[in-house]
Amino acid sequence: MDKLILQGPSGEVELATKVVDDCAKLRPLLSRECMAIFSMLQNKPSYPALIAKELSINEQKAYYYCKQLRNAGLIEIERSEERNGAIAKYYSAPFDSFSLVPANGAMHGLRTLSKGSRDARNPASSLLQDFLRNGVFFAKIVVGSPDPHGPAKARCRDGHLAAGLAAFIGVNCAGFEFPLVFLDTMVGDLRHENSNLVILGGPVTNKIAEQANQFLPIRFSASAGNWIVSSELSGKQYGEEAIGIVEKVPHPYFKGKWILIVAGKRNAGTVSAILAVIKKPALCAKPNVHDGKTIAHVVEGLDVNGDGLIDEVEMRE
């Protein structure tokens, strides 16, 4: 998320800002009702039916304005919940301001502030802070081996996805300990691994994920020959192909060490989980909506532009 820093009489004031290159993208806010919805979503997430009730407007108008705001990139889906037999999408407005930067080359003169991407104000900081030492990332990213291994003799196809996760870590930290990425066959047993861990992939293809699975509040479980994601926080089960989990839990065997699980029931779910970490680290770092202390989320990948690839993600819980 972009930041706007203002110099006030008492020092700097930082606002989360939405950078736009065309004022037409802000056109939905010219509607009084649309602006009222945006202002409401700045204070708390909500869904169209409840928005309509609280603002005393037609429900179809609420759906229409939410669609306009989302298409303009001014609001985003924070999570989805089942209500009265239907899925309610909760929208939020994460921006405090808007910055108009014309797309005519004005951006070329701006300099990059490397420190700004790594300080405590960065949304990624709260997710990564327990893995950092003086700003340096100390953890092992563990991916499944591409060779047949484990009880299922499975081959992992998630290894290349570690590159995106490593790039995210590199951008948001002052450095990292090398080597950074390990195969699950190189790590051994979780009971003897006195390290921070980032586990990539599910229990079928990653044996460290299999060992950690029993300690997760949202875990993978077998059902009628298929894998599903079961949440003890909400009591819900998820079986969609693009379902993934992002969970940050204490290491079960070593005090002071942490484990970050970024995984899916299938490859598409793991892609969704990685995308959630990269695009929505602040939401991933928040406690689950059903439990104010547990950092564990179910995410679902979406193909917004219709090209057959997951390019967006929403929080299911």
C-alpha cells in the first residue's frame, strides 16, 4: 500500500493513500451515496445488504455502488462469510487519502526510499516481525521435494513458488540468512528443528507441513478420499480447489521460534496463499475474525481478468 507523508507542526503524519493516474478513476466518489458507502467502509468492513440497511438506501443501489468502487480499485474484499444460505462479501476501504500522479512521466523523477519499505509502518512488518533480528530475516523456507517421497510417494510442484515468497521477503527486510530455501527432505524432523520456519505447500507433498498440521487451528484433513480445510475457529470446512491457508503459530517444540504456514489443498490453493501474503500482508497479520488471538486465515484465489490464472485473493475467514 502506498503512503502519503505530510509534515505537520508536531512532526510527520502518515496516511495510507491510493495513487491514481487519472482523476476519472475517482468518479464514483462524486455520488453522495457512493461517498457515504466509502466513508462507512473506512471505519469498518461491511457487506451490501447491511450497508443498505445502515445507510437507508436501496439494497440494489448498495450492490451497484460497491461494484463501482471495487472496479475503480477504491475498496477491496476483506473476507467472505455465509449468511442466510448465501455468501456475504465484506468490503473495506483501506485508504485514508488519494494521490493524483499523472501518467505522463512525472513518476520518473521520484526516488526510491529503501528504508521506507522496511520500517515498522510497512504492512508486511507485523507479519514478519517474529522472524526478524535487527531487520534481517532468520528463517528457513521449506518446500516439498520434487522427487517421490513420503507415504504417498508424492512429487511437489510448488518449489518454484518459493521465488515469489523470497522476493517478498527480500523487499520487506534488510537482508536474510543464506541459504534461505530448503527441501523438506533436508530439514528432517520438526521435533529437532530449532529454527523459525516458513512452510510452503500442504501435507501431501511437504512432510514438514504434515508434521505441523496437527498443531494448526485451521488444518488439512482427509474426507472421503479428498483433502479439505477444516477450521476449528469457525467450525467450517472448505473444499474448493483454490482454497489456501495462511497461519502464523508458535513452534510447538521450541519456545521463541515461529512457523508461518503458506499452503493449499492443491497447487492452486498454495498460489492463493502466497498471493494473500504478498498482496494483503496486513490482513494476514490480523487475528482470525472468529478468534481475537489467533493468526490463522482461509483464503480463496480468484481469476478476476478471466485468463485462467489466479490474480486476486479474498479472505474467507
